[in-house]
Amino acid sequence: MDDTIVSAFTVALRGGDAVAIDEVTLAQNAKDYWGFGRQPGLVLRPRSRDDVVAAVKVAAEHHVSLVTRAGASNCSAGVMAGADRAVIDLTQMNRVLDINPTDRTARVQPGVINADLQQQLAPHNLVFSPDPVSAHLASIGGNIIENAGGPHALKYGVTYNHVLSVEAVLADGAVINFNAADDGPDLLGILIGSEGTLAILTEATVALRPIAPVTRSLMGSFTTAREAAETISAIIRTGTVPAAVEWLDRAGINGLQQFTDTGYPTDVDAIVLIDVDGTDAEVDRDGAIVEEVLRQHATEVRRADDDDARAKLWYGRLHAPDAVVHSGKGFFIGDVTVPRQHIPEMQQAIQDTAKRHSDALLFIAVTGHAGDGDLHPTTFYDKENPAAPAALEAANNEIIEAALNLDGTITGEHGVGTEKIQFMTKRFTPVEIAAQRIVKQVFDPAHTFNPGIMLPEVSPQEPALPAFEAAVRAALDGHPKSAPDADGDDSTVEVNTGNLNLVVGAAVTLGDLSRKLHEQGVTCPAIPTDGPDRTVGELIANATGEERLEVRHGLLGVEVVLPDGAVARFGGQNMKDVAGYDTKRLFIGGRNAFGTITSAVFKIAVAR
């Protein structure tokens, strides 16, 4: 890095160790969890929002790109620096600024480690719901920009559902605040899951929940993956929503058994681990329902009521990878999501991939969050095998292709980064890519923040969308344009109790939809009882206040006609999907400035 640039950053950040160019520090900040990355030209260590603002202004003046880094637990090769780039290391912005037990909120800096926050919340009997397996490494800022999930997302939601507001620095050094309660398009939702490409977080206020007083764990063993998947759907159809539903397949159990005693049966095709939590009465009721359904279909059922028994039951799922690390074998954790009913086909596709590459790979274990269809195929290999790297890449690509063929998505938790960037054009149409590229261009016109991540190279097939761009620009400037209220004429209503979602045309009235949901024995919290003559399209486009908050939490996807006339789909029926910018959020309260909503997908629950 040029000495003039280093000096400018040093002056802006007031010297000390805030700017580092020594080889040790550069090497330490060059890689993510898997060792992917490139060595930066320098490392910046801001301690405050003002430091971040100063750094961003120097970067803009000298045309230096900034790559944000904190816990470095990224699993998608998304921390890619380079000699002409600076890593902005947020680990020193690691203070929990306030815990409000009454309001159940915490205000934190982005470098706070998830597990450290949980430890500080415990005396208040509170918890931050997102609990990725990397919680001991991952920062809250990282949770937000990746929209992290975890085992308990089925019941409690992903990070998006628990972020109330953020303070962020834009590429021109301006400080901006996004709030979940803001009227107008959901710009906070656009920032969440943006993989550090739109702004740098400097503070966040997150929602907390009480720690459940009682948790019971159960395990079911199944002869076939199909029986396991159908049992999960049967449990959910009872109206019971477990706190966690985790999956492990035969290859995973038998493979992991080489390194540690998981305690699981080795002669079944899949096991399912389930947590039920709540009060004594709630756990007794829900636990009994889950156990009854399991015993109708499983070859073996185990139950754990106390902490010791639960730890033993979960040990193989949560801690076996630690044993693999100590074994010296290489491993890579993948990430795809499919609609829950397609888990068996996805498991079979993964094992077919493992067979094709058995000469270079040891085995592929299918683990994951079965409640929302998010699977983590974990590939194991000998580090000394020269054929392993190529086979690992090929296998991972084949698994992603299989997920797309099953109406799934390329990532449910880990993000696109650079690892999955080649699949963005398979996941999205040129129109949808063009719309996302506009989001990046409006927020970060000089591509200062984490360039080369998430979005593929520009394709000639991508159309210009000037009206959509104008609407996004106006929204960020704080003056969103309005267009006449309009809906498509789609009157579809499709209720999927197995996957807990609803596909509904924008022209359907809230009254008609409520009646159809009642007939199906399901509820949709995002659909209000007031204003039954309003359409679904009107609800989303004009949502304000409490209605807007419910729509934010319940909306999974939209199909729209952009103001330039192109048709696009953002989101869909997958319960977890962090591929690309969460562009559907623009249409919540957007008053049709970004296009006409033709249909939507919502989360539903079985009525009890």
C-alpha cells in the first residue's frame, strides 16, 4: 500500500495501533474460517463510529476498497482482500453498550461475539435467539450482515427477525440509522444479509427473549429418509412448533463414528433430534405430541428430560466435528436449502455425489436444520490426497446444482461470498440480478465495500431498470417516490402445511384469504383482520405500524412487475434463503414505487 495512503489513514485514525502494515497482522487478517482469502495492503482497527467514518472518507478519497472483518467465521469465501485493499477490523468495537431487561433489548457494537453477548444476558434470564454453531467465533455484526440462522430458527426466526435497528456508515461517510419500525420500504431488511457490501455497521439494537424454563429433547431413528421427513411434517401439522429439528443421515453417523462415539444407531437411514421448550405445561403438552408422532413412525425413540441426558443425546450432532478437527482430517461444511418435502431427494443427491467422488473424498455427512430444510453437507477428506481439492469443489458444485433442481436455493445461512457467485445466474434471472446490482450501485456507487462479493460479472442480458433505480435512490435519500396503488390480477391461494407457507395472489382480499386460511385450519399472523376489503398487494405495499412489523416477519417472497416492465421474483418458498440482496424488503411499505406486486409467499402456522 502506498505510503501516502497509509499516512492518511494513520492521521485519520489518530495513530497508535489503529493502522497496521506488519506482515504478521496482515497475514492474520487475510483469511476466513476455511483459510480462503487474500492478504490486504493494510489493516485498520477502528474503536468508534467516528473512526469508521474517518476511515471510510479516506478510503473514498484515495479509491481504496474496504473489506469488513470481525470474527472471521465466514464460510463462503466472503472476506477477500488484496494488496490494494484494506481490511477494516471491527474486533475492538466489542462493547455491549446497554441491556434493557424491561424492553428485552440489547444495544451492541458490531464486534461483540455472539457467545459473549449470551453470557452477559444470562443473569437477566434473556437470550439473543440467533444461535449459529459458530457463536463462539461469530460477531453480532457478522450475524447481521450474513442473516445468520442456527438450530432454533424454526421456532424463533433468523437474525432478521431480531434486529430492531442499526447504525451504519455509508460509502460517502454519512451515518444512517435504519429501524424495523420505519415506515416506507424496509431498508433495514436490505442491509441485513448484504455480506458487508452496502455499508459498515457501527451499532445495533437487537430484540431478546426470555430463556425457556424447560427444554425436553427427543430423538427418532428412521429406516428411510422419506419416513423421517414425513414424520417432521406430521409433527408440524399438529400445530406444534419444536424449538429445533436437526437431521443426521446414515453416512454421517457411520463416518463420524470413526472419530468419536456419537451414541447414535448406525443401522438407520436418518435420525432426527428435536427440542421442545417452554413452560412445564407447554413442554408436557408439546413433548407428548412429538413423542406420540415419533413412536408411530420411528424404529427407536429416545427422550431426555434433564440437562445431562440432553447433552448426551445432542453430543454427536454438535461436538463430533470437534473430534474430526483433532483427527487431522480435512472437512468442509456446505449449505443449501430445499423445501422440507424435498429433504429425502436432497440427501440422496448428496450421497450420489459422494459415490462419484469416493476415490478422492472420504464421505459426506448430511446434517442440518430439517425443520426449515437447511442442510449442511459436510465433506471429509484426507489432506494429503492431491485429488481432494478438485473433488471437493466439484462435489460442492454438484450439491448446489441438485438443490436448485429441487426448487431450493444456493445458501440458507452461509452467504454467497465468492464460493457460490457462479450460481447466482442460475438462482436469479438477468432482471433479478440487474435489480440487485442497482441496490449495490445506489448504496455504494464506487464499489468501496467488499467488491467482487455476491454479484456476478455484468451480463449483456441484464436490462437497464432506470425507474427501479430511481425508486431505490429516492428511498435511500429518505424521499421514496409513490406510484398509484396497483395489484396484479392473480387470485391464487395455495396453502402448504408441510412447508408452513402460503402462496397468494396480490389481488386476493384479506377477508377472502382469512376465510380460506380458516377452512384449512391454519393462521397467518401477517394477515390482519381489519380492512377485509383490502388486497394482499395493498397490505404489503402500504403496510405501516404494527401491520408492517407483522408483514416484515411473515413475508418469504414476492413476484413483481418492476416499474420498467420486467417481471422478477425475490425470495420464495424456502424458509431460509440468503442468496443475494433481500430485495423483497423494498416492497414492504414501498407504495408500489419499486413495482407492482403480483403474488406473495408468507409463513403460516397450524391453528391449535
